[in-house]
Amino acid sequence: MLLTLVYFAAFTYVVHASKVPTKPNIIFIVSDDHGYQDAGFRGSDILTPNMDRLAKEGVILDRHYVMPQCSPTRASLMSGRYPIRTGFWKGNIKPTEEWGLNLNETTIPEMLKRNGYATHAVGKWHVGFYTYDHTPAKRGFDTFLGCYNGMQGYFKHNLKGLRDMREDYVVENGTLVDKIRWDLQGQYSTNVYTDRAVEIIEEHSNLSKEKPLFLYLAYTAPHIPFDVKREDIERLTSHMNSSSIKVRRYSAMISIMDEGIGRIVKALRKARLRKNTIIVFMSDNGASDPGPGSNYPYRSGKKSFLEGGVRSLSFVNSPLLEVTGYTNKHLHHVVDWFTTFQYLAGDQTHQVKKPQLPLDGYNIWSSISRNISSGRQEVLLNMEEADKIYGSTDNLAVIELETSPSGTTYEVRDWTKKNNFALIWSQWKLLVGNMHADQKGGFYENLQLYDLDTDPQEQNNVKDQHPYIVKTILERRPEYKKNMTMIYRRISTPQDKANTYWMPWRETEH
């Protein structure tokens, strides 16, 4: 029952009667290298009417943080754990590298599956595939249609000349079926992924209503290459002021994805699943800077720990939300979704066979549904330590903190590019080292402190004005370091030249 209706600006702030979701359907949509400003509800002239409607009638997440690259964000989402724990603190997985999300990690689909969910993945994986045990259908998903790698051509579905469009599932005897979808060549991959998502929803409507659905839809749009038909560019961008063909290609790719999201919502309604469904949308990181996307009003973009790289374009829409039509400004992180879905699914970790590793997330359902704090006061954006790499001989970073009658002093010295630290604490962000490079290859000062409340564009380094804040945040570093996973140096094995498609190349690990 509707309790309160308040109108303001272009939004309608609505308070609904309290609801306690019971194993809701979850549609989790991820866009790829999608700029913070690049949707209509953020002021862009890119056509995104479906996202706009879902955002304005749901909850826009203003401080939802991710990692600045694809693999670390996806690993954090799947595991509910910071990259320092999963080993993804070293960055993206390259196509031929022999590592991935460790098999002792429990994934969201594994957790939901043990709670009775049907689990399906569509689109981009990019958290490892050097063995088949690292692939989606072996990590908790009933089915998978998409690419193992981090990118593909939108029509040929190739990366470096090898096909990467496959359909995977596990049959009753435990055998994995990995079917290369040669028949889809020429079809636009964004539409292929939407078609499959709609098909999953339609098929699920025929199952028992007691079996909830988890659909993970990870579009590759608008990641490079900027592939799109000329007629779609003309159809979707003729109204735009920009004359840049790259901007218009990028924009059309987002609009085609938006059309797909509209089809998914329509399918949910037709299947009578909408009332008990939560839709989450987020970008895995900011748009590349420089590039055709915009992270305005924030500085920098992909690969940077400045706000333009890590503040995600995000929203939640569901009839189950208690308060809608507003922008949520509480602090959230991508690791929070595991803990939140665990709560919504009623998961009992003490009853499971596979040990649940320590989680870093907060249950943010009430924070989003009721516009209250989740209790999260800090976000570890990342941390890199040279002595956490097996065989490393790099010099270690040294932090010296002294307290004297004149105040607190600090010194950062012997800093290598593998020893870095980025953390948000309340309204403060501290960046130490040089991992926050921009796409132009530039580096900023060795130590930066920003007040995000008064300076969200990170123009004024206030480290000298607030030494106590610097000291307080730096003192958190040793505790985080205790939880860091040792990693190996990157090892690559080229694919067999006789192959025509990407496939795992190592035997199953035991």
C-alpha cells in the first residue's frame, strides 16, 4: 500500500509499505567501460529511455564504488571479497594468462544455487578460464552464453582471430558441454545477449514459482571495439550535437543496450515475475579517458582510482523497495552485493559444505530500500605490495609516522610502483603511490588527500592541511596487508595455433 507521495524536480519520491523480500528474483546487469555521465538520467543526450525510467522510478546510487578495471570488479562482485583477498589486486587477466578467481572462492551463483535459485550467466566472464573448472558453468551457473575473455568483436565474436562465443552447461553426470556458437556469427552480440536473457526469463516462467531466478547479464557494450551498424548510428544519434563518429558509435552502442534492457523488463512483466524481482544495474568502471565516453563531473577514468574511474553509474529498481524515486548518497561497494543477496536468499553459511571465506561486504538492502546508512564507513579501493608477489626482489615501501609537540609528520619513501594504497574513509580519499595513473600514462603526486564532500572533482590535495587524517588512514594499511593473498608473477601460455576458438589449456586442478 502506498503511504507517502512527494514530488520534486523530475523525480517522484515514493514511500511504500514495509516489505521483507523472500528469495526475490535478481537480474544483475553490468555494462562495460560505461561513463558515469553516459545515460539520460545523468544529463547525457545519449538515448537511454529504459534505463532512465528504471533509475528515476527506483533508486540511483550516487556513491557506488567499483574497481577501475574489468576483472577486479567482476571478481569482487562474484566473491564478495576485496581484490587483496582474491589476488585481483594485480589487475586484469590477459587472454593467455594462467590465473583466475581461485576455486576455493564461493561465488554468488554458488551461494544462491544452494538456496534453491536457478542461475544463468550471459555475456562477459573475464575472471579466468585457463582450466574448465574456472569457467562459469563450473562456478555455479546452470548455463552460460557469452565470452570467456574481456572483449570480442561485436559481429564476428573474435578476439585476436579466435572465436569466443560459446554456450556452456553441465549435464547430469557432471560433464561440461562447451559448445562454440559458430551459427551466431554476424549477429550483433549485444542483441544476442539480450535475446538469451529474454529466453531465460520466458523459460523460467514455466518453472515452479517457488524457484527464484538469478540472471547475471554482463554486456560487453560499450567496451571497444566500437562496432555498430551505420543505420543504428543514424537511427540513434542523429539528434546529438557531437560530430565525432567515435562518440556517436559509442553512444549508439549504449542505446542498443538500453533497448535490450527495455525488452528484458517487458519479458519480466509478460512472465509475471516483475513484482518479486530486483533489477541492479552498474558499470564495471568508468569510461576511458581520453575517449568518447564522459565521467563528468568526475576526474579521469578507467584504470584510475580517481572518482572518474571508480564511481560507477548504478541504480536499483524493484517493487520490493520501500522508498523509491530518490538518489542514494550512502557509501556502497561492489563487494556488498554478495552479502546483500545472501541476506535476501536466507543463506545459512554454517550449513554449507564448502567453507565460506571471510566476506568484505555489508548488507545494503535496507540502505537502498529505506535510504539509511549501511554502516559502511570506508572502502578499500586497492592495495599493492611488492613483498606479496612470490619471488619479488623489489624494494619495500617505508612509511614513517612520528608524533611530536609540533604535530604529526609522515614520510613516504622507497616507493616502487608495486607498493600503493587507495582508501576512502568517510568523506576522505587517500591515494598513495602511483597506481592511480590516467589513460594518458600520467602519474600524480606520490601522496594525495581529497575531501570528497567539498571537492568531488579532486582538484585540491589537502594532505598538508589534514596530517591527522593522513595518519589515521595510513594506520589502516597494516591491517589490510594481513589479509592480502600472495600472488605469482604473470605466466602466459599462447593458444595452440591450430585452434580456431579460445579454450582452456590446462588440466583440471585437484
